Amino acid sequence: MDEDLIILLFCFVLYWIALFVFTLKSENRKKTFLINFGIHLLYSSYFIYGLLYQSQGGAGLVWWFYLIVVIGLHCVINLISLLVLLFRKTPKYTLSETQQEMEDLFTMFHDFEIVLLTHKNDLLTLTIIIPWGQLWDDLDYKIKVELKGCYFMDCAYTEIVNTPENLAKNWVDRLSVNKSTNDPEVISTLGLEVQRHNFYPPNKYEFLCNSSGNYAGGQLTFTADGYSIFNKNGEPIDLRQMKSWSTEWWSKIGN
């Protein structure tokens, strides 16, 4: 194989490796690939045509040289763009006062069992049994949390296959099916126990839950931008009261 051809092929391979890595790291992979591929195709076609059909009198070397230079420049541009993506700092998201309060509230959700969920217009209402009821000898103590601004709500959960053969197996060996629903009645029957949560700015939350019976946990995802809390008598309570109960509860657990 001609030495000039080997060098040209090496440049093409190097470019495609750079483009592959750059595309892989890009936020919009399809757009990144199509734009760069289109540009690459245009100039490559132009210079290769000149190299093949207009190379008389030593002009072929000129076409070959400029093709390598353009590929190299394109490769350098992609590599610089890749470095910018890799080292670009993600702007720190600043929580509003309400968002910080909701973060503080949801951080306290541990072994909180959702026994009833309703969703009407933009209001998501959770009726929850909290373990703190043991402080007052009330094992069925419920609070109600109303979340405003809920324009999206979905629950992904895992259901154990309900057959005698499957249920006879050890828990870890049982077959299961992944499902998803936004039906409040179905979600209310899952026995979801919130263990922790994730927040995705600006207003998306995710409860990671355990479950029992024929279910093996789930993820409740929703949007919200405000909240209200009510005790078992329907009386409003504030975040400070919840924090006080939480402190009392964990102090008791620690002892």
C-alpha cells in the first residue's frame, strides 16, 4: 500500500475516533454527529474528488496535503470541544426557601408508608403512616402531605409473579415484572415505604421506596413547588414540628 495512502487512512481513523468520543460525551449526540459528519463528508468529497480526477502535474500532492490539513483542523476542533465539555463546571443550583424546606421535609421520610395517594389537578395528596407514632403509642399515626404544582406523576414498581411455584422460591430468586402507572388507586395499593428521595431541579422529585407482599419496591416521581402538612386530626403542622418529632424519634432509637 502506498505510504501517502496509509498516512491519509491514519488521519481518517484518528478523526473518527475523536468524533466518536466527542459524540459520546455530548448532550445532544444525534445533533453533534450529524453536523460533524455532514461537514466531514462535504470537504472529504471535495478533496478526494480533486485527488482522484485533478491530480495532473503533481497537483495530487497538493490535494492530499490540504485534505490532511482540513481533517487535522476538524479533529483539533472536536478535541477542544471535548475538553470544554469535560472540564466545564455545572452551574450550582440554588434552592429557593420553599425548595429548601421541601428538601428538609423529604429528608425525614424514612420508613414512611404511603397508604393513600390522590391526584387532582395540580394537587398531589399523600396520606402516610409514620413510624414516629411509637412515641405516642399510636402505631397507626398518619399525617397528610399536600404537594402543590404536581403536573406530572408516575410510579415505576416491581411486581412479584404471583404463582405458587414462584412464591415458593427464596425472595431473591423470585421472578418479577417491572411495571409503571400513574393511577392513584393502583399506587395506593402498592404499600410503598419511602426510604430516601432525589431532587432534580427545578421541581422534580423522586421517592425511592421499599414494599412488601407481591411487590418489591418502586419509584414515585412527581413535580411539586409547594407543600402543606396536616396531623391525623387534619390540623396544619409546620416543618419545625416535624423536625422536633424527628429529633425525638432518632434520640429514642439511639438509646
